[in-house]
Amino acid sequence: MEFLDNVLINHSRIIDMHSNQDQSLRERRKNGEMARRKKERPSPLQYCSNYYVNCSKQINRLEWADNSIYRIIVKEHNETTNFTRLNIFVHIYFFLKKKALHHKEKRPKGGISRTQYFLIALGCGFAYYVLPGYLFQMLISLSWVCRSSPKSVLVNQLGSGQKGLGIGAIGLEWSTITSFLGTPLASPWFASVNTGIGFILVMYVIMPVGYWLNLYKAKNFPIHSSNVFQVNGLKYNTEGIINSNFNLDKEAYAREGPLYMSIMFALGYGIGFATLSATVVHVLLFNGSTLQLPWWGVLLACAVSFFYTLPIGIISATTNQQPSLNVITEYIIGYAYPGRPVANMCFKLVGTVISVIVYAPTACWLMGSIDNLCDTALLPQDSPWTCPTDRVFYNASIIWGLVGPRRIFGNLGIYPAINWFFLAGAIAPLLKWITLIHMPILLEATANMPPAFAVNCTRLLISFFFGFVLYRYRPKWWERYNYILSGGLDAGTAFVTVLMFFELQLKEIGIDWWGNNVDGCPLASCPTAKGIIVEECPVK
């Protein structure tokens, strides 16, 4: 058991590093933004700066994950509090489980081995992705409600899975299902139920009420967007308020006017505030007696950066709300060097460092090769280079860094009432709810909208089937194949995505037909206020 504990903790460090690579890529894109706008490739100096920044960040993340307090608390009390980061089992199952991939396994009578099942899942994921990824992209977001009245802004807002409330929308593509909240096959059913309750409460109650009451002039803007706007509904000219030193030009900001967000973007920040305070209160109420935190741990916890490390780690441990990762590195080294879990982890560590070396020139190449990268206004409608997470990251830097929270959420801003969500989040866990109501997860379900979309919650249906039906009525199958299925689908989708990019997308080989019209709700982003004029939108 001691060996398993050490492997879990050490493996968590490496997984934490990998989960941060998407954010690292966003930073590299941001560093190369000016070069992209000038249609120039980033210089070698820019690449070097990107590389060193991200290497240092990955190393610091590794050391932070090894914090002794975190290790002691989670490791020593995992048996009494059931702290097990469930998504880790998708990644370590192949080299920790007896008779796993690197061991010879006797095929059960009338069945197949785990290795065979993994390869079948990989092949199925590989083959199926050709449909939503190339031939029939509408499967990414089947927003059938919009088809009933395609010229109605209201119907488009209600039915759009990517730009609206997503009523009836469903995603039949694996990466859509696993985006933002991770694989549903590794989430306990109670966590998925909490996610569903939070999604319904925010998406179908709070947000529509706020929009149709026109809070913060919500009708002037799209109902669901990660962009920032002027009061007249046009996108905010963020470049116009940046001076030559990349600081806020206060005079230009006064001319442009205050910065507005869509109702979902503003509400997403409020839900994020509530999630943070609810996380701390929830952990203190329900896990505080088992933590046994010593006095010197309390002093260390006073640091804000460490303040949320433990609670968020516990939430991840008990509910698995973390982005999913690819297991192919464990799979390869498991075969090449079997029976050595430490070597397996070291292999992933080397891969992490190498990935930084590869990612930096790849990002620079993309910014220099793809016109209008991440610019949804200039990209074709079916372009895969919309970068939803990157756009949120960029606009967040404008909101929090350039303009500053005082001019947005403070006494100089339009959204000071959003700060009350901190108090609401702290109070929510104190109320008596149903036993398995988990307020941090309930709130967190929509805190990342945008960039998450309504269609991403298709994962709730998958979680019900695997986490409830199969777990209860086919427990042996679930124990044997559930995590392997998730890993196989991840690996297959990743392989075919890379292959299709180089063989089809890079060569601009595509099929132009109605089945590749993703979402199919072109008016979902239109404002509904009277007199607001936006291109390609009807005017009231």
C-alpha cells in the first residue's frame, strides 16, 4: 500500500504538469500575438523566451505538486476520506493493476483481454472520429431545435449547443463529451448529478432570467460569448486602449467607454467566485475533521497561493473534475519496459520536457502559417481554429490585467454586484441540502462557461450509462473495462486528429455540404435589444 501511495502522489505531479500544457500553449500564443497580426513568423528570440518561460513554469508546477503539506494530508488520510483522484486510474491502470498491459494476461473464456479491449476501443475511436471530424461535422453539436425556425433569433438562442442554451442539443463526438470536465467514465455518478443540477440551474434558470430582464444591458450582446463589447453591441477595440508600453491608455479607455460582457461571461465569473468560497467552506465542514492539519500547516495555509491548493485537490480527489489526459505514453513504455512503474513515470517526465520543446515551435509555426488564427470573424464557419479557450484567456487578460478589476468589478465598474457571489458561495454549503449535494461541484459545472458550451454537457448521458447503469448492474464489466475504454477512446481520437490535420486540414481538403455546418444556428449570437445593429443580424 505504501508503494501505491507513493506512485499515486508522484504520478499526480506528472499529470498535473501535463494538465497545464494547454494553458502553456495559450501563453505561447499570446506571446506571439503581435507576430501573428503582422503575418510574420515569431523570431528565434521569441521562441527561446517562450521555451524558457514554459520550462520554468512546468518545473515550478512539479515542485509545487510535491509540497510536503499536500503530500502528508492527502497521503496519510486517503483511506479514511476516500481521497483518490479517480481520473488517475485511467492513466495508471495499465502499470499498477495486476495483469495489466505490460503483464501477460490470460484471456477469459468467451471474452477478451484488457489489452485487446484497449486496442479495439482505440480503433473504434480512431475510425469514428472521421465522421464528426471531417465527413459529418454537425455531429459535434446537433442543434436540431434551430432547424424548426432558422430565421428566429429566439429559437436560435434556445437551441444552439455552442452559442446558446442548448435545449435539445447533443454532441456525438468524444472530444466534445470530454472537454472541460474530463472523461465521464471516470466520474462518480453523484458528481455527475451535481454537475447536471448546477448546469440546469444556471443555464436554464439564472442566466435566462438575467438576460430577459436585461441585466447589465444583456440584450445588447450575444447571450453566450467570450468576447468583450461596447455598449452599442460591437466588439470592444481592445488594441485601441493599449499604449506603446502595453499598458492601459486611460484617455483612450475613456473615449471607448466601459467594457461589457455577455450575460453568460459575467455570470461565469460570478459562479467562479462562488465556487472558490464554497470549496473552502465545504472542505472545512465535511473534511475538516479528517485533515488533522498541524499548527505549522495552518500558518503555511495563510499564503493565498496555497490556500486553494488543498481544497481544490480534495475536490478533484473525490469528484474527478479535472481535464482528461492521454494514456498513450503509459501504454508505449508499458510494453517497451514492462514491470517498472518508476521508469514509466520518468518516461512521462521526459515526455513533458520534450513536449515543451516541440510545442513552442509548433505554436510559432501555426501562428505564422494559418491566416486569421483564432479570429472567428474572419475564419470560415467550419474552421477548427476558433480557439475558444484561448479567446477567453486573452479577454481575461484584458479584463483583469489591462483594464483591471476595479474598473470592472469594483467601484469604478459596471459589475460590482458580481462580488456578492463570494458570499453566496460561502453560505451555500452551510444550508441543509440532500446528503450528496456537493456545492463546489454543483457551482463549478458552469463556472467555465465560456469557453465551455451547453453541448459539452452531453457527458451527463454518458456518465449515467457508465457511472450508474453499468456500475450497478454490470459491476464486473465496469471494473475490468471501464477505465480502459476511456483511455482507448482518448488515444484513438488523438491519433486520428493529428493524422487528419496533416493530411486534410493543412492541405485545405474539405467537403462543402450542409452536414458540415456545425451547430447550424447562425443567429444565436445576435442581440435582441431594439436599435442594436450587428452585421448579419436582424434589427428590431
